[in-house]
Amino acid sequence: MYIHEKDNWTRFRWDASQVSLLQEQVCRKQGMLYGRLSSLGFDSKLRAMAENLTYDVVYSSEIEGVLLNVDQVRSSIARRLRIENVKQTAPSHYVDSVVGVMLEAVQCYDQPLSKEKLCAWQSAFFPSGFSEGSQIEVDKYRTNEEHIVSGMFGREKIHYIAPSPERVPREMQRFLAWFDGKEPMSSVIRSAIAHFWFVSIHPFEDGNGRLARILSDMLLARGEKSEFRFYNISSQINKDKNRYYDILERTQRGDGDITEWLVWYMQKLADALGEAEATVTMILNKSFFWQKASSVPMTGRQVQMLNLFLDGYEAKITSKTWAALAQCSKDTAIRDIQYLVSKNILIEDIPGARRPSYSIVYDVEDLTQFFTEVNIVEENGRAYLNALFKGKKKVCERILSLDAERYHKGDLPLSNLLSKYCSYIMADK
């Protein structure tokens, strides 16, 4: 028996003792993130939002097996937000349509949700009317039974059978009324419920998962009363897809207790907020760098290359890498680098090395005098820099795996590592 076959099936319940602590953790992380964002200017906030939305669109599609070109998505978002994009790649019409849906949802978060709007968004995902080679119903609620199955032909496993098509309009009417209602409830919990409720109705023949994640973001935006989106759950779901589907299936076969779903969802939100902090740190450090370096004359190519590495491109700065990325000769790359070294914009990592590499000089001061107890740890496959600032403030910054590896090998001095990830702290020292 599926959850929707029970009377009053949307009277969801949960164990508050298990949910409340996680809810507080998410709210605390939200506050910390927006506290850090308060020091960013409008343009920097737009760039942080663009980076977040890029991966929200990419990963939400990837969960459903649709692979989008990251550069195309980033370019489409940059054009729509009217911000500079270092690597301009012309987006396809399809990518533009998908990006348009996401931006409309987050920028118009306070507008009522309607059947017409949902149908238009769903049709944008399938402009040809086909999904995986088969024709599907678009721009309207489904008129066929919907079975969620997996496995080879003849050995299919049914995971879930959605409500009959005759029930869909009535079920969606109730959902839309709740979505735009004023029921007093945490936006975090509303976001999780909306996701589960929508995919359980499964109102469309395809595209339900992507729409559910968009609606989750809308409710979070409503709760924060902000059209700026700096974190997303799609990237975290994509990393844990099997558990995502397992928990959905168990809850959809349950009796209305959605505790397990809420706990998992909020854990993913907490992880997403951690990811967002790393993005904000990168933007703060970049802003700090350009405040110091704005008076140094540079060519367009030099600015473009610096921005590429400031935006987190994972590679050592060498003349070979510079030439390849800038599409210039190695001699030109060497001249660029030597000029920037002379202006104290770049510094050689290991002086006199046979194959020199360089780091960006975020701050001319040696930060090792301000940071103690520095160590690099790995957690859930990610590298973090832990330290104590001025003997009081604990610092934990996510760093690139390549930088952690180079630091452990002795190829990247501690001073350069601290400069790259902790310079923004010096702005308030």
C-alpha cells in the first residue's frame, strides 16, 4: 500500500526530537552564510549566486540522467544576470530554456504558483516533446498511469505507483493551495515537505524530480525573503542518489511518518550550506586581492588568467599551464608571469626550482605570523585547512585537493596556502 492510498495522506507527521536539532543546525548555518555575505558588494553577490545556480542546474539535470555542459550553463546565467564571464561558451537553446526556468523560480519566489506556470516549466525541459527517445505528454498533467520502475525488461522492479491520472488535478489543487498558504511552519521543513509531496503526486509524465527541487528552492527563498540563492540541495542529492531514491521509496510506502526523509533532507541542506561557504570564501579572497592589485597596470589577458585561478581553477600556475589556458606562446606566458612577479602579483612557490610554479599574492604580509596550529585534514573526500587566528578565532576553510597534496609534498609553502584561503580574514584584522 502506498502513502497516497491512505485517507488524509498529506497529514504528514514526524518526530520533533529528531528533526529540531538538525533544523537548528541548518538555520545556524544559514545565518553564518548570510553573515559572511553581508561583507560582499552587489556584484560579488551576483557572482556567488551565478556559481551556485550553475551547479544547481547541472546537478539537478544530472540526477535525472541529463548531462549539461557546465560552461554553457554558466554562460547562459552570466548573460541573464548581466555579469562578466571569463570563459564565454554559447549556450544551446535547450540550456537557455532550462536556465530560464530556474531563474524565473528564484527571482519570482514571492509570486503565486499555478498549474499554468508548472506546465510551462515542465515543457521547457522537453521542447521536442520527447524524453529518452519516447514521446511524452508536455505542458499538461499526465493522463496515464505512472509507475516508477528499474531493472531490465522482464525483471523490472516497481518502486512506486503514483496516484491515478484522474486524481492528479484534485491532488495538485490541494498542493498548490498549501504551497501558497500561510501555515506557520519553518521554511526548511516546508521545503522538504514540498519536495516529497510533489514527487509523490508525480503530476507530469517526466520532469517531476527537477520541478520538485525547484519548488524546494522557491520555498527556501520565500523563507529568506531573498531572490539571491547561494546554496542548493541538488549537488548533494547527486552525490547520494541511491540513498535519495531509497528513502523516497520507503517513505512513499509508509504510513505518513516522514521523519527519515526530513532528517536526510536537512543533512543534505547542511552539507550544501558548507559548500556555499567555500564559494563565498573564494569570492571574498578574490575581492580582497583586487582591492590590493587594482592599481597595477595589466593586459586583458593577464586579468583574464588571474581571474580564472582566483575563481578556483584547479591547476598549478606554470608557464605551460598559462600558455595552454591563454592560448598564447610559452614565451608570451613567461613574459606575463615575470611581469606579474615583478609587480608582486605572483610569487614563485619554491625559489630556484627547475620547473617553477607560482602563487597569487593575495596579501603582501606573511600570514604565518597570525595563524597557529595549522593542519590539513580530509573529511568526506574533501580537504580542509584548520587553524587558529591570533590564538583565538578558529578557522576552517575548504581547500582544493591539489593544494592539500602539494602542501604535504612541500611544493606549496604554508605562507602561500594561507594567503590563498585566509586573506579575507585580514581585511578585519
